[in-house]
Amino acid sequence: MFVAFALFGPADCQVVVQEGVSTDTVDLFAKSSKPQKSVVLAMCASLVLPGLGQQYLGDNTKALAYYSAEALFIVGAVFCSHYSRTVFDNAKAFAWDHAEAQGGAGANDQYWQNVADYDESDGYNQSLSQGYNKEAELIYRNQAQDYLTTNLQWHWDDTSNRTIYGGMLQQSMGWQVASSFFLGAMVLNRLVSFIDARFTARHMEAKSLSSLQFIPRYDPGTRASGLALQAGF
């Protein structure tokens, strides 16, 4: 609604109201009748789901951007994690075919890495018993062990196949790292949305304030000039 106060000449004072608008009194400094939205609620909503706080504040464009980014990060994390597991399963199947590495009970991640590092389980057991594998013992103090049971023994039919298997393990690890990056991006997206919700709330508050304008006016009937004070709500 726009209300104009016009001053013409030194003694004339006139209030002009646009047609179709009824009014009684106008308080230029009165607070908006629109319900105030909670900044704290908007910021907390952004932590739960990036963009939710922006949508609550009425900024649907920003909300859509955060929603899109979050969907991309979720799909990326799920895809990379699933593909990493698929490649790892294929690697274990390859080791079973070419090294008779069955896995099962006692076959942790370090076991499958040892399968890639040694041509046979006997060679690994010997290096461990003779102290040649001290580095592995220090790094994997709780995992270093002899592989004596049948399901944990292996023997590669060809060194080139062991190299191929090692490459498959590295590929699986790479996809798992990519999944971790997407998870980190989801955390960062929430942090950015949380901070942005505060700035969006400030911007909305500034827009809701009344605007005042002085507009030059001229009345041809009285040939009087003056200034019109226009308030927008």
C-alpha cells in the first residue's frame, strides 16, 4: 500500500490516498503486521537439511540450490561406497580364482592386503616368524598373525595376476576415499547453509522495513508546487 503526504505552499497540507485504499491513521514507524520468523529455527533447520531454513525464511531460490547440492552429495557418497564394495568383492573373487584365497573367518582387510603383497601365505608366515615383517607388526600390531588355517592360505598362480589383484584393491580404496569426500561435502553444505540462514534472515528483515520517498509534485489548479512524502509497506 502506498500513502502520499503532499505539502503545497507554506500553509497548504494535503493527504492523498490512492483510489481503492481506505485508511484512518498511518504510523510510519509502526512494526510490520507480518508474523516474525525465528532466526534460530531457520538456522537449526539448515543443520538438519541444508536449504530448509532458507525455504522457511521465504528464499526458495537459495533453498533449491542447497537441496540440489545435498542430493548430489548423497548420490555421490552412496554410489562411490557401493562401487567400492563391488570392486572389493570382485577382487576377492579374483584372488579365489588365481590364488585359492578363500577368506572367511579371520580374513580382515589387512589379510586381503597381505594377499596382494605376498606370492603365498607360507612366505608371509616365514617373514613374520623370522622378524622380516617388523614394519607390518608395528603398523598393524593387533592384526599381524600367522595364516595357518586352510581358508586363510593362498598361493598365486602368476605374479602378474597378483599385480592385477593389487590394482583392484587400490581402485576399491580410491572409490572409498571419494565417498568420504562426498560425506565431508555434506557436512560443509550444512555449515554453509547454517551461516547463510542468518544472513538471509537479516536481508529479509531489512526488506520488511518501511520505505520513505520524497517526490516533487505540482498542482496545475492552484499552481502550487511542493514535496510529496510517500511511504511503502
